[in-house]
Amino acid sequence: PTMAHSKALLVLENFIGGKFVPCSSYIDSYNPSTGDVYCRVPDSGKEEVEAAVKAAKDAFPIWSSKSPLERSQILNKLADLIEHDLEAFAQAESKDQGKTITFARTVDIPRAVQNFRFFASSILHHVTECTEMPTMGCVHYTSRAPVGIAGLISPWNLPLYLLTWKIAPAIACGNTVVAKPSEMTSVTAWMMCKLLEKAGVPPGVVNVVFGTGAKAGEALVCHPDVPLISFTGSTLTAQRITEKSAPHCKRLSLELGGKNPAIVFDDADLSQCIPTTVRSSFANQGEICLCTSRIFVQRGIYSEFLKRFVAEAKKWKTGNPSDPTIDVGALISKEHLEKVRNYVKKAQAEGARVLCGEGVDPLALPPGNQKGYFMLPTVIAEVKDESCCMQEEIFGPVTCVVAFDTEEEVIRRANGVKYGLAATVWSGNVGRVHRVAHRLQSGLVWTNCWLVRDLNLPFGGMKASGIGREGAKDSYEFFTEVKTITIKH
Ligand code: NAD
């Protein structure tokens, strides 16, 4: 780029030991809604990770010895500061990720604020266990202490939302942190770093190293002084992380992909089910690990469902993410858009029917967005269960609708994938709802709703969707080391 051009770019710096530090090389980051490079992200490697780990190590004694109440007050202050800048954060998240400004304003940033408030509160309410053994004259109790330096690696789909879901519990428990956000969506993490000092977070407690997974991510995973890795991302990357961390016996929390079914029985309230299932399929361009991508509809209502579902999906407007009336923004990258489009092509080649969206309806974009990575919400019917469209995570605005006959059959088919993250069941029959929920291989089951979350309760997946759970108690257990102490009196 020319000097004038590079001056206009936003240039991020690593945040290490409470200071912004430039890096020797940088990666281009694109605005997905225009296709332009607008930001440069440090291309960190071993050296930068080493510096960040050292800063985290130096900060650990002071931070870990603070009382939960002191840490809680700091987390609340940070939440207030992010909330104060909510609009700026939302604008940045939308520009960096391609998501609609409405989604960033109402979901991403409010949830990042809530993550800090939630753990600021929950950390005050944990109690450890105690048992008595009178015949031996003993009491036993457990004590919990922070583990040390937490390595946190997050994906590009909900950038600040998922990163803070890790940072908040990690530091609330007294750990110090080295975080590596996705190289494709680093801006809001960098903005958050600017608020840490004002919030009272001591230097070195939260360090952020920007860069690719292969270089910066792997350096963090392989660092011998980082005993714990919390990772959210794809199943493939998780396998690599597991392999690389095995020689160090690291503690891992893995939140991975999904291929989430929605099961619609013939007694479902379709006036609730249809708009919610359109939302669960296409919210955030379908780029949420919890998005529905296989919809099983009981045969008696199949054609009516399809007709109404397609009509509802067509109401979703795709376009400039900064326009508040838009429902579907841009996908994260050109490569990802190609990958998602290819799934639709494969389904067509296999004889499935594309009912709306990609390749069927025209996509009109404003002049400034012609080179953006857009795609219409796409509904595919009559896809075979063994098709890659029904087996693999697509992670875009594509959903498959198929018919089923019996409860037994649909449970088997819904469970017939390698993933097990989230499922949705629609039925007015309370007995059936419980029965099906119990038999689905899925870390989360929503019935007659979607994405209603209580952060107190465990979040995470089964099978290839993950290992471990996060939530009030689960995150506390993951981010602390427990000791059993026996006292004889
Ligand atoms: P990804 O696995 O490509 O990347 C995730 C993060 O890991 C990024 O920061 C990346 O730089 C880093 N990374 C990549 N290779 C690495 C390596 N070898 N060592 C260390 N770090 C490495 O995933 P993505 O494409 O950014 O995100 C999409 C995926 O995330 C989807 O599969 C989605 O389902 C999943 N996801 C899961 C959840 C959940 O809670 N279960 C939530 C959101 C997204």
C-alpha cells in the first residue's frame, strides 16, 4: 500500500504488561461488507507470546491474592466502561465481522458487558465442600485456588462476546490471562484493552496477543508455563490443540462446532416455531455454533411448514450491515462464502431442491457493497441424511428441511451426526418434549424456544462438539485447582 493508503488503515498493537506494543509484521484484515482491507493486525509468534506469558506470570502473585470482592469490583467497572462505549464497540464489531449493526448492538456487546457482570457476581457466591468423619476425628474440606496463566483462544463469529465469556471467569477466579482472538476479528478485543487500566485491571493481568492460529495460537498452546487452554472454534483446530498440548498434560476446555437439529412435531405451535426457526437458522448469517441447520418436520405438516418457512425466510433482508433494517449481513471472508456456496451446489448436484436464496433469488446490493461477501438465506429440501449438507457444519445462512414419521425415527436421525451441541424440539406435548430431550445427544436442548440462556447453567457440547462445560459453576471449576485438606482434631 502507498503511504497515504496505509495511513488510513487501522493498525492494531499487542497489549502486553499493560502497554500497547507494536509488532514486526502484520496481517491484513478485511471489511467483509466491502471486501476492502481496512485494518492491520499484528502477526505475532513465539517471541510476542513469550513476552505476554512473562507479563502474566509477573502479575499473577498480586492478582491471585486479591479478594474475590476486589476482583469483582474491577470486573464491574470494566463492564460499565464497555457499556458506556456500547455504540462504538457495536459499530466496530459490525465492520470487522460483517454482522448487522442491530445484532452487534443487541446481542454481541450487551452480552460482553453481561459476561463481566455475571462473573463479577457469581464469584462471590461459591462455597467449597466440607465433610466430617467423627470416628476418625477428622474434618475434610476443599479449597480452590487459581490455576495460573490461562491461555484463551476465540473464534471470529461472536468476537468480543466469546472472548469475554473466557476472560471474565478466568480473571474473576484470580488467574492472569494471555488471550488470542481470531486474526479475522481482532478490533473489539484491542478496544477493550484500552479500557483495562481505567477499570483498575493491573498491568499483566490481561494480555492480548494478535495473530494467526498457526503462529500465535500454537505458540500459546505449546508454552510450558500456560497450564490451561480454553478454546472455542472448530473441531479440526481442537484436535490439533489437543495433540500439541498433550506433552504438557494441559487442562483443556473445548467448545466446538455443531450440526444442530430442530425437530418439529405435528402438534407444534407453528406461529411460534416458524419465525423462531428462521431466526435460529439465519441469525448472524448462520454463523453461530448454535444455529439450526437440519430441520426435521413431521410428515403431516411438512408441506405447510415448508411453504410458511420459505415465505418467512424470504422476508429476511440481506445487505449493508450498517443499515439497521437489514437482517443478514456479510459472511466473514471470501473463502468462507465460497465454502458455504459450494455446499448448496453439492446439494443441488445430489438432487435436493433449493427453495429460496442462493442461485434461486436475485441478490441486489447497494453500490458500496458489491464486493462484499453476501449470500441470501437459503432453504434446501429433500436432502439425504448422508449428504455432506446434513452431516458437516456449514456455518452459513443455509438450512435443510426434511420430513420424518415417528418419534423413534427422528431421534435416531437427529443423533446420526458426529456433533452434539444444541437441539430444538417443537411440540405441545409435555411428555414427548421431556422424552425426546432426554434421548437427544446434545449438550443443550431448547424446547419451544431457541437461544434462551441462563449463564448459571452448563454450556457446551457432546461428541465432536466439545469437551467440558462453561457456566457459573463449571467455569469456576475449570479455572481453579481444587485441593482436599484433612484436619485431625
Ligand atoms: P477456528 O478453529 O478456525 O479458529 C478458532 C481460533 O483458533 C482462532 O483464534 C484461530 O486463530 C485459532 N487457531 C487456529 N488454528 C490454531 C492452532 N493450530 N493452534 C491454536 N489456535 C489455533 O474456528 P473459526 O473458524 O474461527 O470459528 C468457527 C468455528 O467455531 C465453528 O466450527 C463454530 O461452530 C465454532 N464455534 C463454537 C462455539 C461453541 O461454543 N461451541 C461458539 C462459536 C463458534
